[in-house]
Amino acid sequence: MIVSILFYLFAALAIIGSLFILLTEKIVYAAFSLLLILLSIAAIFVLAGSEFLAVTQIMVYAGGILILLIFGVLMTTKLQDGEVLVPKSNKFWSLLLGGGFFILLFFMISQVNFALLSWMQSPEKAVGEGMINKLGTLLMSDYVLVFELAGIILLVALVAAALLAGERIKEGTKA
Amino acid sequence: MIGLDHFLILGAVLFSLGLAIVIARRNAVMVLMGIELMLNASNINLVAFGYHDPNLMQGQLFALFVIVIAAAEAAIGLAIVMKVYRYYYSADLQELSKEQKIV
């Protein structure tokens, strides 16, 4: 019962935050609204029995990506009368495509009977203390190649980002 | 106990809103925010299916790798936005395409 109430509360927070990003003209407010959304989604991960993913979400998204985005906002927007405003455009197309895509997804979800899937189980009997242990064991045994590749991708991406964004000083010239 | 449908519909709502943000906004950083929102919405779906398949935990593992890719994507995307801003003094996609600079 209380789990359902919490789920709807955090779902409502996430949806309200997304609507705020869609409608607001103030980009810094939008960045902080994104923080609200990411934390609500972390709470929803906890309610879906994946605590490790929730902590990862808070550390990577709220602690890393959001800070990067706020740096990006502060370095790439011009002040207009003391406020950082970003105008909207394409209202018609965004409403049409976003609404149309939602109606399509809603129709498809309501058509499918997920209980017929053979691997589907009731979550209560398997969710428990050992989930994080199991995740760690799987990550280091069956999925170790993907794990290493993900690490290499992250390293290469961060080096490339630093190379792209940084000023390059040519040899022989003064900086 | 929350049904699978509720997670999926929440994911669908957030994904559609992210799509609308990507289309509606003119600032490149706002477009990146919309993309992050869409990636998160797809993660909700993966986690919800993983919740009902507790033995293999494939949903959670896939969502973990999606988060890694999202971090890489955000870093590269912002680096490109900053480079573009340094050359054209604008991060406004409409302005950049109107003046036939890029895009």
C-alpha cells in the first residue's frame, strides 16, 4: 500500500518536472528541475528492487552529468537583461510528435498481456538481501567483457571530450 | 505491489516528454537534457522488466550499461556544444541553421 503511494508520488514528481522543463524559459531552473526528475527516478528504481542502480543513478546522473550540464549552461548562454532565457520554437511539431508517440506507446502497452510471458515471475519471492551480491558476481563473471568495454568507452569518451573542449596550444607559438 | 504496466506507462510518458523537449527547445544544452530524460525513461522500462525476472538480472545490468553510455554521450555532446559556441558565439540551433553556418 505505502509502496504504491510512494510510487505514484515520485512518478508525479518526475512528470511535473519534465513538464516544467518543457514549458519554462529559464534554463537554470530547467537544470534544477532535471535534478528533481533524476532523484525521483532513483527512488522509482529503489521501489523496483534495484538499489545498486539507484545509487549509481544518483552518483552518475545527479553528481556527474547534471554538473556537466550546468557548466555547459553557464558557459554557452548569453545574458539577456540579467536573466538567462531560452525561447521555444516548433511548438506544434513537438506537441504532435510527442503526443502521437505517447498515444502509440499507450495503445501498445494496453494491448499486451505481460502475464503470458514464460519467464515472468512474481517479484516478492526473489527480491531480497542478496541482490547486490548477485549483481556484483554477474558483473565480474558472465558480463566481464562488457564491463571492461564499458570502462574503455568511458575513458576514451572523457579523453575525447577534454581534447575537443580544451584549447589547443600549437608548438612554437606563445599561448 | 505495483504492476508492470504502471512502470511502462511512466516510462512512456517520460520518453514522450523528452521527445517533445528535444523538438521544442532551441538551445543545444536543453536538447541534451531532453536526450538524458529519454535515456532515463528507457532505463525505467529495463528495470521494471528486470524486477519481474529476478534470476538473471539482465534488466539491471543493461540499465547499468545504458547509464555508462549516457555519461559518455553527455561529455562528448557538451564538448561539441562548447566548441561550436567558441566558433560561432551561439548555442541556439535555430540561429545556427538560419544563418547557414552549420546544421
